Amino acid sequence: MTMRLYPSKTPLKPFRKRRRMAGRIYKGRFLIAFFILGLVYAAIFARLTYLGLQAPPPSVMSLMPPSYARPNIIDRNGVVLAMDIPAASIFAEPRRLLDVDETVEGLTSVFPELNASELYKRLDSDRGFVWIKRQVSVAQRDRVWNLGLPAVAYREETLRLYPNGNLAAHVLGSVNTDNIGVAGMEKWIDGQGLQELREVGLSPDSSALEPVALSVDLRAQFMLTEELKKAVEKFSAIAAAGLIMDVTNGEVIALASLPDFDPNSPADALKSDRINRINVGTYEMGSTFKAMTTAMALDSGVFNLSSVLDASQPLRFGRMAIRDYRGQNRPLNLPESFIHSSNIAMGRMALAVGTQRHQAFLKSLGQFERLTTELPENAQPILPARWGEITTATAAFGHGIAVTPLQAAMGIAALVNGGDLIRPTLMKGAALDPRIIRRKVVTPQTGEALRFLMRLNAEVGSAKKADVPGYFIGGKTGTSEKVVNGAYSSDRVLTAFMGVAPANKPRYLFLTILDEPKPLPETYGFRTSGWNAVPVTGTIMARVLPLLLGSPTWAPPNDPFPRTVAQNAWGSQYFSGIYEPSDFLVQNF
């Protein structure tokens, strides 16, 4: 029997059949899987195509307020005081960041002032949006963009630039990070229709907006500010302020208050000592009020330039006594009362005119109401709760009533400009008639008499140190003791001086204020106005008047005070050429 060493062919047929069936099954399954994957990829492609064709969804940026354009601000001669420049603000979307460490490292390399730890905490979150830094330069924007950081981008904005730094800061004010005015003329501009344009969705480019021309002359502003800074340093004063105003139309030529701030860093403006002392601070203006009292006395008809007042003894109200500082202790005629700055004589004049008429006169000069100008910042005058004879006597020499310096300057301007009380303005060419609060607050005769007295005071009185040859200036000093712990302090005073030029036909008023000036050896220990505010104003006038009035006129004006000379008033002989200033020996106050 023969044995086979290999299997028979017959048993292999079922295996081959099954293998062919398995191959068909695997092939079917592969085709099904391939088909399913094809459908998935087709769906993904279709979705991506759909999304790519759709408008992008609104981003967080669309909810942020835009950075608005603003008009340029220029001075009266066209010099740019404020302007917009291109800028950008950097932001991030933390939830989309791929690498927080890389992002923090890159951003701090561009902005080293950022706190890395704080920035990391802000970015390592699920927040949708955070600002990194607002209003950066174009160069910084480009550096951030070149880092290629995912989920970090920027928004084009405008940055407000004040090319002159601190100059006229209290006039210009400032804007916030969205370029919206928050103080000064910047805030006023928004209220003149610019804000309404934004609210309806219109935000024209700066170049399409008409520049805002201020009445300020940057040259005069610089001179005023520089001399005030020197005065603060010289007399160790805690503050100072100054004003130059056109008395014929109320236009403010320069306004400064120290300490000031840089509008390019508006946070400094929030410091408590950075207030605008000219139109926000309220002060007892001291003897500058004696110009108002004298004008009232003359205008009432109760007194004239020949009237004599007894200043030999203090003016008493029970236990209270009003005395003169370095008084003459004798009867004084009215011009002497003015140039010697007699508290006693002023009190007697006000009492003789009467309390009600005194109040009415000060009210007619705008001293009882809040003064409003284009500047949003202003202050209400502080008036006594009860106005009796004592108040009348003290208010006659500027004590017991506190007003803003701009308010007091407006009142004095009305007395010397022909009798028109004009609301001051910071706008060049502002319409005059709507700003005339009251006409003929004094008669022409009274106005001339007061101008005569102010000029006489500069010739021989307490304003001698402010006299500028060739400009025929006049003025009135003022020193007021500050209230400390409820009582007047003789060691802490506010000194002021108001000067006008030219005195025979005033065009400009100069006001200087020094807060707590200290005595010096050269002032012989005195801290009163004649030793500090007066010479400071004289220096300011000597620098500014050639700019405003041209070259000095060495010959005195012809017949500057005809009515006064005709009355042969005391001191009027000097203006007739009969006497020289040395004939009038008056001490500085």
C-alpha cells in the first residue's frame, strides 16, 4: 500500500472559496470607510468654505468707544497749542493666547514700564479682551506687530499732543484716553457740537474741523509764566497766579496759575494744588477792592477828590477796631487815602455811602454772582451771611468777602474802560455785545478820577515799583491776611497787584498774585504787596507791553486827566507839569 506525503486537492477548495469571500468583505469595508471619511472631509471643507464667505462676527473691539478726532487749538496768532497725532492702543484676547509666557516677554520688551507679574495675571485668564497699553506711538505699535504674537493686536487711535508742555495748561485743560475733553477749553469744545456729531455716528478727521482760535498770545503767556516762576522761587511762595486781559473787550491774553501741570500727562492735573487760581480760587483780594470803594464813593456824589476823611484814630465797632497798616495818623484827603491805602478812610467812605448802596455797587460790578466763561471750572463768591456796618467797613478794603481773581479783575476793568462790565472770554474775536453784562456802572467823571488815582499811585504811591517808563501805567496794591484756624494770620498773606496801561486810556489789565510770599533782607522784612507782587508785575509789564502796545512813548500824554486837573485835585498839579514826583513822599505798602 502506497502512502501520500501531501494532502489531496479536494479538501483545499473550501478554503480558497472562503478566502475569496473574505477579500470581498474587506474590500467592501474599506470602500465604506473611505466613503465615510470622504463625507467627513467634504463636510469640513464645506463648513470652512461657508465660514470663510461669511462676514466676521462682531469683536470685542466693536463694543469699545472709538478714539475721537478733535480740532486743533491755536493761539491768537495761529500758533498750535493742541493737536491730534496718530497713535495706537494695544490689546489682547487672553482666551485665544497660545503662550502666555511668550506674550508677556514680548510685550515687556516693548513696554518695560509694564509690570510683568501683573500682566501675566491679566493674560492668564479666560477673559475675552484686555487693554495692554493705550495710546502708544506708531513706532511702538510696529514693534509689537513685528513680534507676531497671536491674539495680540492694536486699534488705530488719535493722541492729543500739547507741543508747548505746561504753557497755558489751565486754559487748555486736558482730554481722557478716548480723546474726549475733561477740563478747560478742551471740555468746552466738546460742548459746542462736537459731542453731538459723535452721538449720531459722525467723527470727522481733525483736518476737516475748523481750528479753535483762542484769545491767548503764547508769547505773552510764556513771559507771564516765566516771571511768576521766578517770583515763586525768589519769595518762597507756595503758589502764584497771573492774568493779562484786554479791558476793551474782555479777551484774556494770558492766564497762568502755579503750580501747573503738563496736559500731556493729565493725571498731574488732579493734584489738589494744581487748581486754576484765577477763576476757581476764591480769595479776599485785600486793598485792590479799595479801587471799587473809591469809585463807589465818587460816583455816589457823597465824596469828591477834595473830600477829607479822618484817619487819625482807628475806626471802632465795640471791641473791634479797624487800623491802618503804617498809617499817617492824620486826616487824609481822598487821593491821599487811595495812595496811602488807608483802611480807616475806606471804611468811613463805605459807611457814609450806606450798606445797601455799597452792596448794590459791588453787585453791579459782578462781585456777588458766580462768573462763568468758556472755562467749565469756576467758583461761587463767598459772601457774609449777615451784611451789617462792620461788614461794610471791612469789605471796603477787601476783607470779609472772597471772590475769584478773574471776577475782581472784571470789576476793575469796568471802572477804567468807560463803565462797561464785560464778561471775560478765552476766544479770539468773540462777539462783544452778548458779553456786556452791564453798561455805565460808573460815570465818565468817576472813571477818569479812578484812572488818575491809579496813575498817581504808580508815580508816588505804593505802585512805584511797577512803573514802566514810556507806558504811563497805573495800579492798586492789595495785601490780605489769610485765615488760619479761624483767625487772621499776619505771617501768612496773599499779595496782589492790578496794573493798567496806559492809565489815561487803558487797554490792558495785569494781575499778579503771590500766595504766602516770604520777607527778604532786600524787602527789609516786609512781605506786603509793594515789595513783591508790585515789582514782579512791573517786570512782567516791561516784557509784555512792547509786544502788545509797541515801542514806549517817552513824552507823557497830553492832558491825560482834564476833568481832574480842572478840579485842582491834590496831586493833579503833577500832571500839569508844576510838581515833580519827589514832592510826594509816600511809603510802599
